[in-house]
Amino acid sequence: MKSLTGTWALVRFTLRRDRLLLPLWVAAVSVVPLATVSGFRTLYPTEEALVTAAEGLGTNPAFRAMFGPVYAPNLGALVAWRASIALVIIAVISLLTVIRHTRVEEDSGRRELVGSTVVGRHAPLTAALIVVVLGDLAVGVVAAAGVMAQGLAVTGSIAFGIQLAAAGIIFAIVGALAAQLTEGAGAARAIGLSVVGFAYALRAAGDAGDTAWLSWVSPIGWVQRLRPFAAEQWWVLLLVAVLGGVVVVGAYALASRRDVGGGVLRPRPGPAVAGPRLGSPLGLAWRIHRGLLYGWTAGLIALGGIYGSVAQGVGDLLKDNPDLARIFERMGGTSATIIDMYLSGVIGVLALFAAAYAVQAALRLRVEEEAQRVEQVLATAVRRPRWTIAHLTFAFGGPAVAMAGAGLGVGITYGAITGDLGGQVPRVLAAALGRLPAVWLLAAIVVALFGVRPRLSSFGWAVYGAVVFITFIGAILQLGQWFMDLSPFTHIPNLPGGEVLALPLVALIAIAASLAAVGVAGFTRRDLG
């Protein structure tokens, strides 16, 4: 087909560009289940302990909301349950990688340059999907081989590997569709990440309560119901295949209809005369960031509400199982109260989501520069520091709003259930806002890179991935404290219930402010581009 001419040349080119990044994320995602096997063998050395843990985890709404059901009382099923976070991680990586090799290429003008050669219209999209699917399959193969080598059942290991690969592939296809809808990579990422977040929230809500049908609306719920190591349900892969086929056909159909650089959802024409709010860099930044702010805040409020609604049931489970209590202590909780351990753990998870938003908002500086829109603003009387600080208002203030929403979501639902709104909302809100210094530090790293080495700005995602790895895997592997200390979240007080130390918070804020200042100063002095 002429529309696919040059696909394999672009595949080789893409693999060369990602020769470092691709193996890195394959290894990072694959190590999650491998670490989980060894960690659970340490926690539950006997068959009786495994059965007790599986029964408790599988029936508790709070654990089901976080990780899903446990489908069988064996080590493999527990590993698949705890490693379900890898499904979300590989989904996000796959989606963002497809957008980077499609929509970002169009925004930068490189897609038009490539298209001027002997390359078919659909070759770039096809090449991006092939590369990402190969990466997802590599994750599945490595993870399956790894858990199999540790003595888990062959059939279950294969199902587990397929589960990981399927989660990545389905959201890679979602990323391909999102790339056709908008005229900018930022909007495409926002759409794609919203789909991932909505799918996760549906799965969590369905598994936590009596509305199991909600989990069947979510692709993440589908792949979890493949049930590795627990009488595998292979037929659910048909659902993934059908949805993937429909979405990919839609993506190619839309790609055929739109112009290069354009999108199916065209921006609305604005008024002939700009309103007074657009007369300043801050007003323009608000116009650019508001969609992202609304989406992330709404998502964190909803997710916080789900987590808060099941918090009351944690106490009964953990009081009778000290091993599970130790898990939550390693997730960031304290020994003050069992429910406080749970609240601290879920607020830590919500803070990681807010950190992803902070990185995305900070990278908007680089997006505006690469799209050459910043030149038009700076051609006026606006100075560089003023323009930069306007965007930093949302890179730092936006996560604060989102975490406040998340804290209110958890606190209001938990307080309403316990009949203690006045007591729970303030303490949970304070716990959520207490995570902000760590979130700000990740945003500040991106800002510093933007100012000093703008081409490395996207390295902020690698730093974020490392923090996620330390948070979820470091405790399971029982790595040294020096390793855990590499994450800024390790230095945050474990609220509610933990001891508040001012020094770590002040130090994190000071480091974040210094890095942000370096970024502003660097951008003021360097050339654009």
C-alpha cells in the first residue's frame, strides 16, 4: 500500500532514536513483578500465610480499590495483584511514546520534512505503533520469563506477561487516536492521560463496592480479569482485541481526513479583540493551563473520594494481620493508627499523580518555545522573567490546587462515613498539602533543565519515573535507606498521624526555589530554541 511506503525505514529510525530510552522503560516495568515475587516470599514464607493474606486482601474494599481483587490464594495471584500498578505505568508510557513519535513530530515540523520524501501518509503512525508494541511485547516476555524463573507456574506466567503487554498495547492505540484529535501534543497528552485516569477510576470504583459492572467498562479492568495464576480467562483478550481494532481503525480514518499539523477537533475561533485577561502573561498562561488544571483536579478529587469511601474498612483487616500492617508502613504510613497508615499511603499515591501533573505543566514552557509562540510574546514589552514566572504560577500553584482537591475528596468522604467531618477534613487536607514540597521539587527540576539545557527538559519524566520506582519497588525489595532517600517523598512527614519535622519541608522548598531560580535565570540569558 502506498500509504505505508517507508514504514520499516521509519521503524529503524525510531528504534535508533529510542535505543537508550526503550530498553530503559522495558527494564523498569519488567522489574516490578520480579521484585514483588521476592518481596512476598519474604513477607509470607508459608502456604498458610499466603492463604490468610489472599483472603484478607481479596475481600477488603480498600485494597481492592487500590490494586483490584485477589483471584486465588497463591503466590502468583498475589504477585499479579500487587504488580497491577505496572499496568497503569506501561499504559502511560505507551500512550506518551506514541504521541511523542506522532503529534510531537508534527508540532516540531519534522513530520512535514519526512513527508516530503518517499514516505506514505500513514507510515509515521504505523512505525510509532510498531515500535511501542514491540516494547510492550518485550515487557511481557521479560516479566513472564522472570517470574517463571522464580518458580511460578508456566501458564500463569505467560498470562501475566500477556496482561502487561495488552495494557500497553491498548493505550498505545488510544494515544494514536488522541494524536489525531488535537492540533497540539499537550492537548493530545491531556486527552490520553484523562482516558487512563478515567479507566483506572472506573476499575477502582467497581472493585471497591457493589458496582462490579464498572470494572467491565474499563480496559484496565479487562486485562486484570485475565486472572493470571487463577484459572485464566483467556476470552477477555477478545474484548481488548475488539476495542483495539475499533480504535486503531478510527485513528487511521481520522489521520486520512486531517491535514498534517492539524487536528480533527479544531480550536474555536476567538473574538476579534482579546479580552482584558489576555493582556498580561499571567492571563495568557491561565488560558493555556486551565484545561490541564481542571482535568487533573477533577480526576484527583474523584479518586480521592473513592479512596476515602473505603478507608473505614481497613482497620478491621489490618488489626488481625501484622504482615499487612508492615506493608502499609513501607508504603509511607506510620504505626500511629491503622487507618492513618492507609490514609497516608493513598495520599502518597495521589501526590505521585499530582507530581505527574506538575512535570507536565512545567514542560509547557518548552512546548511554547518549540512551537515558537514565545517569540511572539517576547516581541512585545514582556520580559523573559515575567513570561516564565507566569507559567511557573501554574506549574507550582496548579498541583497545590489539585492536591487540595484530592485531600478534600478523601477527607469529606471518610469524614461523612465516620460522622466526623469537622475532625477529619482538616487533618486529611493538611496531609495532602504536606506532600507539596516533594511535588514542587520535581517541577523545579524540569524548570532548571528548561533554563540551562532545554533539549533535556523531557528528562524530567525520567526523574519522575525513578521516583515512582523508588516509591513502589524500593520498599518491596527492602533496599537501603540511602536508596529510599533519593526520592523527595521519603523526606515528607507521613501525615496524618506522623511526626511533623520542619527541617525536611524547609529544605525541599529551598531546593525547589533554588532550582526554579536557576531555570528563570538560565532562560533569561540563553538564546531561544
